Amino acid sequence: MTDREPDDALGAGDAAPGVPLPAPLRPVMWLAEVVGGLALIALMLVTVSDALMRSLFNRPVMGGGDVIQVTLVVVVACAIPVCIAAGRAIAIEFFVRLLPPAGARVLHRVVAALGAAALLYLAWRCFLNGREAEMFGETTMLLQIPFGPFYTILAVSFALSAALFLMEVWRGEKLQ
């Protein structure tokens, strides 16, 4: 066992920050943080209001479930690229700790490439599903909120997240 920090090879953790995010992406990540945070607050307010109204007055918020459903999509769509850009994507580092630094970097590149491939596939499927949802007029049950735009939001989020992973593959280090 060496005295180096286990995450040093990957650029994660407090001891070894990753590569800075390119300047053109910083406003995009800031916007995702703000929109995601506001959506999370709205999600909390609607959920608590719905529960209180249901419990106290036996009158739930009309369409609360519909609003919760689409707001959760926005929260997730904002959170995924923000976490990747911050170098905080979930990782199981059991095997990484057993590898030398060069092996850890190779493993990180392979995992980031697989993550990018999976996210590109999800972006493509969400784009297609969004087109189908618009074509068939799919909406939420009560408020009739169309699903198409939310599929598009997810598609853009997944594509951006894949691009961030590809940046990590190219640079060989996590973003910060």
C-alpha cells in the first residue's frame, strides 16, 4: 500500500482536484444549478402543500401529482450534468484503489467512455420518445401537461452529460 491518496489518480476527492471546467460551459452549469435548485424548491413546496391540504382539509392540490411528475424530470435533468461537471458522479472505487495510478487513469477513461455511450443512447431515445409523445399528444393525466418538452429537456441533459464524460476521456481526468 502506498501513502498516496486513493483518489489521486482520478482527480477526485479534496486532495487532488480535477481539471477545471472550460469557461464556455461554466454559465451552462450555473444555469443548470439555478434551474435545478428552483425546480427542487417547487417540487418540495408542491409536495408539502399537497400532503398538508390532503391531511388537513381532505382537498389535495389539484394536479399536484402532475406537477410533481414533470418537475422531478427537470430536477434530474439539471442534476446529472452538474454532478458530472463537478467530478461527483457516483463511482465504486474498490478496484481503483488496488491499481497503480496509470491503471486507475486507464480505468477512469474506459468507465467515462462507457458512461458517455450510455448517456448518448439515452439522449437519442429521449429525443425519439419526445417526438412520439408530441405526435400522439401524450400528456399528464389531470392537467394535460405535454410530455414532449420534458423528453427534450432530458435528451439535452443526457447529451450534455455525455459530452462532459467525453471531455474526461480526452483529458484523462475528472472535471472539477
